[in-house]
Amino acid sequence: MENQTNKPTNQQIIERNKTYSDATLRKVTDYVTGGQLHLPANYSAANALKAAMLTLDNVTDKKGNPALLVCNPNSIATALLDTVVQGLDPGKKQCYYIVYGNKLTMQRSYFGDIHLAKAKNPDIFDIYADVVYEADEFEYRKKRGRTEIVTHNQKLSNVDKNKIVAAYCTVEYRDGRENTTIMTMTEIRQAWSMSKANPFAESSTHSKFPAEMAMKTVIRKACKPLINAADDSTLVMNSIYRTSDEAVDSRLEAEIEENSSINDVDTNDPPVIIDVNPDTGEVIADIAGETPAGDDPY
């Protein structure tokens, strides 16, 4: 590998892009040919990999080093493979990539969760979310273990980011059935409090866009059981479980490695805090107050 003190040339990065993309595409082709993987008819693995490599061009570690040059080749190959095996498109913000130490991980966004839940269960017609404010007229009922929204009326004057009381995500099925997941704002804040990214700081994305972040959290919670319950190949389910657990494991390994060489850390480096909420699966990164590339507050 090149000396990391020297900035890599565009040609070097392009060559790595092609190497990883070609190798991943060959592996996917083998899986499809062998009957281990069935990709959706309208899904192009080649196009998804092109989008992934374009995304990776802008992914760096906390010191600004390109991910393609500092990350373990196996972790890069695995991240790309997970992208395609799960049928995700980075160009549509269905996933993003984060560097933990010398490892690259692929993490689904909430767009990716919705896409995967619908892909795994064709009976799902739509998945949508909303927030409830203090003065809203809101009523729900329980029916055979399912939660259904009976009424949600809202006036424009009710909308106040400081008066959110709950958020919900409704899964609508093609036969007319609905099932809603509801989280009170207290529950949502409890989920956020598990992050090290200080989501309650005034400058944080959670504080600036609490409605959007609350909806993200409840969407992730609603989609998680739908994805995990999918009757799919071992290859796909292993990929889903791996991407759920790998970020946590990689982060811990990176923290251990950094703490063991803390005297070598440049104190001028901007603080980078990356965390994964174990309940919702939400990946939260704070790089001088910013969220991960590809994961905007909407």
C-alpha cells in the first residue's frame, strides 16, 4: 500500500475501484448461477456497484484518508457484497459506508430498511411515518395484536418541534390490513440516549430536526422484525445479520486499538463519534456535529 503520508492519485483510486467492483460482480454472478442468490428482476448489480464506488470515492477515515486505501481489502469486499446481496442502491441513499479503524462497513439507511422490507414481503404496499404533536387529535386501537390508527387530525398551528409527543410508522398491506408501530417521545429519547453522539446537543441533527429523526427511529423499529422474519436464503439473511452486528463490533475494536495508542493521537484531529443504536439499528455519527455521508436528516 502507498505511503499514507502521500496523497493517492486519482488513477490509484480508480484502479482500486475497478478491482473491487469486478471481483464483487464475479462473486455475485457465481451466487446467482449457483442458485444461492435471486436478485430482483429490475435490480442491476453492476449499476449498484458503480454507485457504491462513486460513493466510496468520498468516504474517508477520521484523518481524511480515502477508505479504499486505508481499509482492509476483505472488509471492502464484504461491504460491497452486502450491498448487492441485500439488493440495495447507494445512489438512492439506501445504504452508506463508514470506516471504523481499518475496516469498512455497509450500513442500511432507513430508506434501505423500507426497500428491503417491501422486497422481502411483496404483500406490503407502503410504509410511511408521521409525528404527533401535543394538540393533535390522535386515537388508535388494538385489534388481534395489531395496532391501527383510528384518527389523526392535525392543525398547522400544532406543529412545534418542541411539542412532539409521539411518532408512528404504519405498514400498509395490499389486502387493506394495516399495522402501526407507535413510540412515545420518551421512548424515542431513551433510544437516542444510548448514542455517544450527544444527540441532545443544541447543534445536533436530532435537536435541529426532531420530527424527521423521530420518524427515522420508529421506521427502523417497525422494519426490523419484517426484515428479520423474511423467508430468504441463508446467504441474504447472513448478510442482514452481519451488517446489523458488524458496525458495533468494528467500532469496539477500533476504540480498543485507539485507546491502546492514545499517546499517538493527534489532539488537533476533529472528534469523531460513531455509534449504533441496538434497539432501532440507527447508525449515528458525529463528525464535528455532522451525520454520516449519505444519511441526511430527512
